[in-house]
Amino acid sequence: MKTNAIYTRRTILGVATGAALLPVASIVAHAQSYPSKPIRLVVAFGTGSGNDIIGRELARSMGDILGQSIVVENRTGGGGSIGTDAVARAAPDGYTIGLGTSSQLVMNVGLYKTLPFDVERDLRSIGLVAHTPLVLVAGNDMPKTLQGLIAHAKANPGKVTYGSGGTGSISHIVGEAFAKAADISLLHIPYKGNGPALIDLSGGHVNLLFDGFISAGPIAQQGRAQLLAVSGQKRSVAYPNVPTFAEQGLVNYEATTWNNLIAPAKTPSEVLEKLNAALNKALTLPALKDRLAQGASQSLGPSTPEQADAYGQAQRARWVPFIRALQLDVS
């Protein structure tokens, strides 16, 4: 009986130990086999927007590297908060990731008193993608220079309209900041993404829009819009005829955006590392480098998840107080 009792205790202990190790073993096995099915990449802005274009190129490149298709899903609304929430609430298994932007991870934090997610608690960065200067796009019925536009807006306060990718989006915030810097009054028209706003601008239904060269450039080249000014210290190599804001008198004005890839916070580190390696490799491929160059975007890779998290934290520390000081009505 004594021997049986010892055997029983040992058996119970062994079973208990094995059961305790099962979650660890499951995570390791999952990471080793990952990815074994298609991955969903949530883009929080509409089809045809600059973010969508970058997201789809990333999906193609990273899918080839990982050996699994990456399917882009556009989840628009709330200045990117709806798509961000979809990623934050997803199973942390690496099969739902998101294209993060400064709209989602910085601007919304400054604009809204409450969000359905906490950026730092519920999300992890996979890695950084790119930094992009924004360009002021104007309809063909607007003045041909920045100073001419400002003079026109001062003569017609509140009548010049500007579109955005939605309330709280980067194109909304930089539009408000531009109005403040130029001491003019503009009328904000929110859309579900910059893509629809750009279509309306080219059709004469809205006057202005802040966008990237990657999507606005071709429209201007077709003669359906004009590019008045670009953010940054120097002109774009791809669009050398577009002067900077600084050249035209707005020396301290800045309008830029950036991207990263995000995942649910509890995604296993082994899975994050595989995604991070695929992202960093994708950023070296000619197709993706060419696509970024079309928008005058500068790659922010290679980076680690930790470096990407720190980048976002630094951007929030810089911009959130500024956004709150604007006291924008987002009701």
C-alpha cells in the first residue's frame, strides 16, 4: 500500500506538472509552426488612401517572406479608432495584425477623453515602417500659391473647406494646426478615409486636403488638383516643383505622419519576432522601397518591437499636449 501511495503521489505530481507545462508547450509549438494559415492585416482607413497603398504593398511583400497570404481588411471610421479597436480585441495569436498610424496611436489619444482601448496596455508594436511628409492639396479653383490661398481664406473666413480622413485623423489635426499657424478660419469636412476626400476634392466638392504624395501626386499629375506646399526642411526629390511651407513663410509648421505594424498586446514574443523579421526584410525589397519613394516616405526600419514601442511613446509625449491645447470639438 505504501508503494502504491508513493506511486499515486508521483503520478499525480507528474500529471499536475505536465498540465502546468501544457500552455508553455502550446505557445512554443504555435510559434514554431506560425504562420500556418492566412494573416489578416487591418487598415483603419479606406481603399485608395496612402495608408491603404502602403498596407497592401506590405501585405504582398511580407506574405511572400512568411509563406502565407496576408489579406488586407479596411475597417474605417473614428479617425482610425474602429480599426485599432479591432486589432486590440483580436485573439493574440499573430493572425490579426494592423497597420498603425500616427492618427490611431497619437492623435486619437490627444483628442478623445475615452477610447475603447488603451494604446500602451492593449497593443504591441511589431516594428516601424515609414515616416511621410504631408502635402497641401488644393482644388483647381483655389489660388495657385500658399500665400494666395491664405489671403483668399482671410477674405472668406469659414468658407474654404478642407477634407480629412475623419475626425481625429492626422489630416484633420494638421489641417487645424495649419489654420492656426496661418491665422485663418477653415471649415472641416470629415470623410471615412482620405481616399474619398481626395475624390471629392478632384471633383470640386471640397477645397483642400492634407495627403501624401503617394496618393495625391498622381491626381495632380492628371491635372485634377494642385500641390501647394509640402512639409519638411527640403523639397521632395520625386516632386521638386512643390515648395515647402517654410519657403513660403510658415517656418515652424509641420505636417507629417508615420506608420508601424501593431498586434494585440499578449501576442507571444516568438510570433512578434517572426513578424518583425519579415517586416524588416520587406523594407529592403525594391518593390516596397519604390512604393515608399513615390510618396517621399523614408523607411524607419530596421527596428525592434521595443524600439517601435518607444518611438510611439515619444511621439505621444510630444504631440498629445499640443492636440489637447487645440481644444477641438470631436463630439
